[in-house]
Amino acid sequence: MERSFVIGWIGTLLQLSLRLSWGIISVPISGLFHLDAIQIGLVATFFYLGYTTSSIPWGFVIDREGPSRSLTISSLVLIPLMALAYFVNNFITLLLIYLFAGLIASGIFPSAMKIVAIKNQENTLTARVALLESAAPITLILLSVTASLLVSEWRYFFVLLAISFSIISLVSSRTRIQVMHSNVKKSLRVLLDKKIFTATLVRMGELWATWGAVTWIFPLLILYRHLGVEFSALFLLLLSIGQLIGTLLATTSRIIGEKKFIALDLLGFIIIAISTVFSQDFILPVEAFTLGIFSFAYRPPTDSMIMKMAGSLSAGTSIGYANSISQIGTMIAPTLVGFLLYESHSFLIGIVGICLGCVISLICLNFV
């Protein structure tokens, strides 16, 4: 396997660890700084505000300067931010750290995707995208099994991230990837392409469903199905493992066609998610694993489809653009589901709120 791909995969895992760990380390930090639920949510919102704001500019930089240089710059800037997080002692500083971390970290995943686009032919692109995106479920699995340690030693987690980004920046700076530089005018055409825009809306609905489920399924099971913490944690772990399997199954999407594969997967998500409302408790572990598969298998073929539309020269811009638009779903879903639960106190309504993302994707998929 190419060294550049490995660097991109590890970089993706690290930025995902930074993003997704907040759901765990927010517990001790909220107690330390006396944060309420709104303030806890604001930290995540500030990160995604930075992430979405800088995704498109990063895409231009990646296509112009190359993924290796972009990875190096992103990782270098994140080192002092992670070091500063170790010493954080107030809420405002915490918000600013996560805002700037989002601004910088959004350059890593598109850089990794650019590497994939450069190194692979069209018929192998989806398989390699799936391999790269396996970093997300693996991150969730690692966070699930180390949750107790993260709660007690969250400051050292930031130290570990700082060290890891130092290594990535060093290795990436020594890695040369031959690219044909894209001019800004050519990259701008990606932003005006109606099919690419529609495909990014498909991706937005997918992220809505995926991260809505990851964010809410644990409290939903405890508060609305009245299950124990350990059982709910097992559900989340099996969901993460299923997501990993789903990324690998996505490599078969070209057999039936990417659009058909995505549509079947979205329908599968809806069916399994709603079945968790009515099934017996002993069936839930099986549903957790299956829901995990359906909640991630659509991602690689969708990203592959977007990059094929844009072409390898504009791969960085296309994924940066897709990231910027689709992260809107990530921001909307947790709040919307929370509102629906507040008004209805219904497990079914909460699940329907999560599945709305799949409905949006299915509708938009017809116009791609």
C-alpha cells in the first residue's frame, strides 16, 4: 500500500478522533467548567462552523498546491492548538480552540481523498474510497472501548493528538506526490455544476442519518426504551463495527451500479432504524450491527460519484465543497431530533427525525 495513502488514512483518523471525542470528553469538561447542555452543544457547533467555512478554500488549496503540502500545513497548525487544549481553563478559550481546529482540520480529509483520486483508476476508485473511509468507524470503535480512560485522562488525549499530528506533518513533508495543478477557474466550475450540487445534497442527507444515529441512539435507548447503560453501550459498539463492515461492502457497489446501491442502502437504513422501535430487546444487538452496515455503506460510492463528476484535477475542490454543504446535515440532525423528542417524548418520533436524512437523500438521488 502506498505510503501517501497510509498518511492520508492516519490523518483522517486523527481529525475524526478530534471531532468525535467531544461526545465523550464533554462529560468531564462540562463538570469542570460547569457547562449546561446549550454550552456543550456550542462547542461542537463552533468546530463544525469552522469546518464548513474553510472546506471550500481548502479544496482550492489542495488542487493547486497538492495534498502532501496541505496535509503538512494542517497538521503543523493543529499541533499548538492541541497543546493549548491541554491547558484550557475556561469556556471561551475552549470555544476558540474548537473553532480554529475546525478551520484547520477540514483540510485533512479532502487531501486524503485527493491522494485516492490521483492514485487510482475509475474502476477501483470506490474501493479505495471505502478503504479510506473505514477510518471513521474504526475511530468510533476506538473511542467506544477507551471511553472510561478518555473521561479520566482527557487532557493527555490532547497531548497524544499533538504528538500524532507532529509525526504526520513530518512524514507528509517528506512525501512527494506528483500532481497536475488545477487552476482556480477550472475548480470554480465544480461549484456551479448542478449535478455535483445535487450529489452533495445526497451526501448531506446521508450525514444527517449517520451522525444523527451516532449522536442520539445511546441516549434514545436509555431514556426512551429504558435500557441499561451497558446494553446501550454494546449497541453503540456493534453499530460502529457494522459501519466498518459497511465500508468494505461498499466496494461491491459497482456490480449493481452506484446509484442503485446507494438507494437500496438508504432504504435499508430506514427499515432497520424503525424496526428498533418495535423489536424485542434480544433482537437489538443484531439490529445494531445491521443498522451500522446500512448507516455507512452509502458513503464511499457517494464520494466516489462526486469525484468522478468533478475529475481528479478538481477532486480536492469537489470533496471540500461536498464537505461544506453536507456538514449542514451534521449540524441540523442532533438539534432537530432533540426538538422532536422534547415535543413528543417518543422513541419512534426520534427515529423518524433521524431517518428524514435518508428521505432527503433518496429524493435528491433521483436527480443525480
